[in-house]
Amino acid sequence: MRLLTIRLASFRTIFGIDLRTLALFRVLLSLWILIDLSMRARDLAAHYTDFGVMPRAVQLDHLYAPSWSFHLANGSAWFQAMLFVLAGLVALCLLLGWRTRLMTALSWVLLLSLQNRNTFILSGEDNLALLLLFWAMFLPLGARYSLDAAVSRHKELAENAYFSVATTALLLQGMSMYFFSALLKTHPIWISEGTAVYYALQLDYLVTPFALWFRQFQGLLTGLTYYVYLLELIGPILIFSPIFHRTLRTLFMLAFVTMHLAFAVFLEIGFFPFISIIMNITFMPGWMWDKLAAALPKRTRQPVSIWFDRGCDFCEKTCNILRMILFLPSVPVKPAQEDPEIGAELEARTSWVLTVGEQRLFKFEALAKLVTVSPVFFPLGWFMGHSAFTAIGDHSYDWVGRNRTRLSRVTARCLPWRSAPPRFGWLTQIAAGASLVFITVQNVSTLPASGLTLPSAFVGARQALGLYQHWTMFAPYPEMTSPWPVIEGELSDGTMVDVYKGREGLADFEKPAAVSKTYENYRWRKFLSNVEDQSYEDVTQVLALNYARYLCRNWSARQNGSVSLTNFVIFFQIERTPRPGAAKEIETRTVWTHDCLG
């Protein structure tokens, strides 16, 4: 009788991350930063300058000590644009894997500074991205598919499997978002009633047109409620299971990814689904990369080698970088002088040499052929092989050949050979472990049953480092009101105008077909919802006041000195979500009355 043997995954396997996965994590995180900066730049003046809705003096009054921001040093548009460009260049360097650890740290610093410039437009997306960058500083993101790896002389980190305290912390951070969110979902609409998704999809100011159609299927909404709740509660435990580890990790990683794709289809919540998917990608195991590599087409069965001119520092680095970019790690890069015939041809043609079997290729033709050998970029090689490209390519190659001494000096300074790996020693791991304890204590403190109150020093450290943890994703229940702004004003000549839409005539109080489309973008939605929320508080409505002042300034700037805006009233239409089957009601609330001349 054969006994069933169950193999348990080791702790290192469960909490380790493949170096190729870390490389993908680096690339996607860099792309997210670049996209985020591009999206924010659309409202650079409105959201980040003293001209806009959040002058520096106002933001400073609402920053928790000891929060900080370089962006608060100057309120002009040129200064903010300069910091945006700097952050973009740093993110691009991180994408390429150039001085990876330094660029990761700088990206984290610049992102934290940017977020603290205007905290009233932030969402869970920003919180999670900042945390991922923080943990990335403790990890060798540049060990694979990077410029750093291409110019590395050392043999360490030869294995793709990588384990450290920091990998453990990153994976636990990712799953804590779901687990503590599930623990905070205490309202009956999640557990006993199963109506949470119904209420979420009734938030017209937040849902997509597709969700407006989909929410008619009440049975599906109930099933999705229990699915989301159980996935968030059980998934973070089973994804670390040592039993059936490979199956369960793959299953739950894909389940979380598809959940966030569904969020993107149903809800206008910015890039939160995509930064969450980037976090989920960190669970991609090494065997998936091995399977993917085996599935990629082999473009040639003949041996391929790249030959460079010994002593040309720029030439050798370029060959290594090409091998890395084209996903050809097994292709050897050799000095041409090792083979007398190839060395002689290199000298005669003043060109690098690519050998494919017995075939020898030179200059741009060699590059085009190497691209066709790539399992990923081979279609590009077909275009590069066209005669029109070859002539231009050879001319460019000749220019490089004439200037390779100068280029070698540049690369020696900007891209030096790395003789030792970046250090992620015991001090780094202690810091990562302490930070893991720090965020765990904070997550536990968010549970009402814990009774844990964080001391002021703890809160101060959290604010300084941007390690905020409070995962209230529709917890304890979704919002029950859906607001959208209506702003009616008067010009100096007596003309009535719709200030929010920037046109003449009375403002329209009727509900639009797609309420979510009345907001310019998700950051404006967040800011304006904060304006509406603050109007319920028995305090000075700072956000409404400064938004109103911005509207006056912006109207004058757009009209270029013509008829000015004199006064207006900010209303919000508030649609309350009823119980299933009941009719919706809309309330008009006057939030702020403003005189531009006062």
C-alpha cells in the first residue's frame, strides 16, 4: 500500500522572490511612476502651485509633524515642473536599472515629497505605491535585466532564487492590505446580507458606464460580495501555505490580479488596480519564468557569439547591454582577438563581429541579425534588415566607431564596471525587519478590538517615512452617498454662468447620464469629495474657501482680462443609496458662497 507523501515548501521558498520577478517589479514600478507623473502634470498649476487649490501655507497647516516636502519650498509652476522632470529622469534610470539602489531611494524620496505637497488628492493608490518603493530599497532590483547587471564583473547572485528579510517584508506587506481590509469589513452588508457590492456599484460618482449596466444583476452582485470578502480574508493565508504551495500561490495570485482588473472595469479609482497588480506580481515564482523561457521560440539552432575589440571599454559594455536588452543571456560576449581570423576581420572592417554558425556579420547588419535572434524582439529585426535602414545604420555605426575612445571615457565615468554586488547585508536586513514590525503594529492598531493606541513618537516616524497603514477599502462598508458639484455664478456684466463647466447660462442641476464623467479626473474627484465632506464639519471650510479662490483666479486667467467673475455658489448634488429595490433621492446642498471681489 503506497502512502501519500506531501512535500512541504521551505520557508525560503515561501518568502523568497525570484530575481527575474524583482526585475519585472522594478520595470513596472518605474512605468507606474512615469505614468503617475504624466497624469499629475495635467493639473500641475491647479494642484501643486500657490495659484491653485492648495497654496503652500494651507497645506503646511494640514501636514502632520514631522511630514516634509521639497515641493513646498517654492510655489511657482516652474519649480514644480523642475521637480516633476527630475522625478521622471530618476524613474527612467530606475527602469533601465542604472545605479538601481540609489535611483530607488531617490524615487521614494521624490514621491513622498510630491504626495505631501497636496494631501487632499491622495488615495490608497498613492499609499501603496510609496510603500512598495520603500520596500524596494532593501532589495536587489537591478540583479537581472539592468544596466547594472550588464556591467557587473562579480559572480554573486548567480541563482535566481533570492530570500531575505526584505523579501518576507514585501510579500507580507502586500497581503496585509487584503487581510486587514477584510478584518475591518465588519458591517452586516458584507457578511450576513451580502449587499456590499450592490452598494459600491450604486456610487454613481465613482462607477463606470459598464457598472451602470452590470448592477442590474443582483444575484451576481451578492456572489461577488462573498467572493471579494473571502478572497481578502483567506487568500493572504493560503498564498503562504507550505502545502500545495505551487498550486495555491499561482491560484491566489491570479485571483487577486483578476479582482483588480474587475475593479478597473467597474470603478473610476485611478491606477489603484494597476499598482495593486504590480504588488501581486512579486508573488510570481521562478518556475513560471523557466516555463516562459522554454516556451519562447528559439530563433536559431546555430551557435551565436558576439565579438568585440579587446581594450575598447565602450565596445564590451555595449555588447553586454545588447545581450541583456534582447533577452539573450546565454549568448557569449568575447574579445575578437581570441580568434585570429575573427580578430583580423574586426581590424580590417573596423567593426564588431557577430557569428551565427559559420556566418559572420558586421556593423548594422550584425545588429539587425542579433535582433532577429531575440525571442522577444525578433519582429523588429525584419524591419531593421531592410536596405533603407541598413544604410542609415552603417552610417551611425561608423560615427560611433570614430568616437569610441570618447564614448569609452563617458561610459567609464557614467557606467563603470561593477566589481562588487550592492550590499544588502545584516544592517539592511535588520532595518527591513524593524520596519516590518513597525507596519504590523500599525495594522493591528487599526482594528477596533485591539485597543492599541499608537504613541506620538510612533506616529511621527510613520509620517516622516510615509509608512501609513489603514486599509479601509469599502470598510466597514461602502459609502452611502454619491456627490457631484454644481457651481452657479455671475459675471461683472450680470451674465449668469455655469462656473464648474466654464460656460454661459444657468448651471444644470439635473443628474447626468454618467455622474463619474462630470469629474475631470480621479484626483479632482478626490479633492472635490473632500470639499463636500469637510462641509459637514463644524470648522472653517478651508478646502471650499481655497477652491473658490482658485476658481476666481482661474476664471480671470482664462478670460484674459475680459468680463470678470464676481460671485458664485458651490452646490453639491447628494444622491443617497437606498436599500435594494427602493428609489434614489437627490438632495441639493449649499456648500459655499463666494464673492471674488470681497
